[in-house]
Amino acid sequence: MSWSDFCSKFQTDFIEKGRWLQLANGLLMTIEIAIGAVILGIAIGFVIAVVRSTYDKNSKGIHNSSDRVTIGSVILWIANVICKFYLTLLRGMPIMVFVLITYFIIFANYDVSPVLIAVFAFGINSGAYVAEIMRAGIMSIDEGQFEAGRSLGLNYVQTMTYIIAPQAFKNVLPALLNEFITLLKETSVVGYIGMNDLTRAAILIKSDTYDAFLPLIVIAIIYIILVILLTKLVSILERRLRVSGR
């Protein structure tokens, strides 16, 4: 392809009829869905991780028949069973299938914004993976940290919030970054529910101009740039956490 051909195709694909606006709007929608979903996923994942790690730390006592069964231990056991079912269900289902189920079945009879539906679907799905990442981080913290918190007069929730969670978050930050990158790229399937994200914007341009090369190459470059920026941002955050932890 000569330079003049490239310029002509670029003019046709992006400049004429303001088609570049489709990519810009699609990029904003992709970022909006990804940020909303990752916030929801981290919130859900953290709660599940706390339940699962608490059960793991106390399961010996719960299963010991010589110990008196308490209401708290029964509630913890039920919560752990529910969390395990959730993890099995969401991790075993392809994200595209879950997005379709969410849009065409769960919210079929409700007037809900497609953006909120997408955030809900991706957030719920991401929460299953974040939960296991956070649980690994919590379980990696030395038991003495829990004991130190209790010796300071903090209850379990306060110890988890102020002592354990910050350390666990720092330990699993690279894994959380990978999950966010995966989530960002997975949002490309929202075109199946009619949303004009970055990928669908490229497909629409291709349909108008009958040129697949430039639109698809451009969105591939945009995704790569987003991943590079995220990686750089997290590396800066990691350095600051290391400095503050000294």
C-alpha cells in the first residue's frame, strides 16, 4: 500500500462523515464499562475473599464435632457454600454467555440502561476471579498480623480492614492488574447486546467503508496503548506502596 493509498483510506475510514467520533465514543464507553465493572468486581471479590479466608482459618474448629456448634459457625458455613457456588458458576461460564443471559433474560423485562447491564455483568463475572486473587493475598499474611490486631483491641472486621487488607492488596496488585487488563479486553463482546463500544465502532466503520484493515488495526493499537498505560500506572503505584511500607 502506497502512502497516497494509505492517506486516502485514512480519510475515508475516519475523517469523512466524522467517523472518528464513533471510535472516540466507543473508547469512552469501553473505559466507562471497564472502570465500573472493576470497582464492582473488587467490592464483590473482597467480601467473598474475606468469607472464604475466614472459613478456611476456622474450618478445623467448625468441623470438629467436639466443639459446640454456634450460630456464627453455621452462618459462616452457609456463606462459604454460597460463595463457592458463585465462584464455580461464574468461572465455569464464558463471559459472552453470561452477558447474553444478563441482557436477554435477567433484565429482559426491566428498563435498565445497557451500560449498567454491562457493568453488572462484567462486575459480577470479574468478582469471581478477584475473590480468589484476594483470598490468596489474605491467606499469605502471617497469622501474627491477626494476633497483633486483636492485641490492640481491634475486632475481626477492624483487623481485616486496617491491617490485613492493605497488605494483601499490595501483595496481589500485579494479579489485580492482569485481571483489569483481561476485563478491559473482554468488554469487546458488548457489541452482541447492541452497545457501540470500541470494537463495534470499528465493525460499523468497516461496514460503511468496506475496509477492515485500518479500523481493526487502529482499535488494536488503542487497546495496546491502554494496557501500556495501565501497566505504567500500576508500576508507579507499586513503587509508592513499597516506599510507604518501609
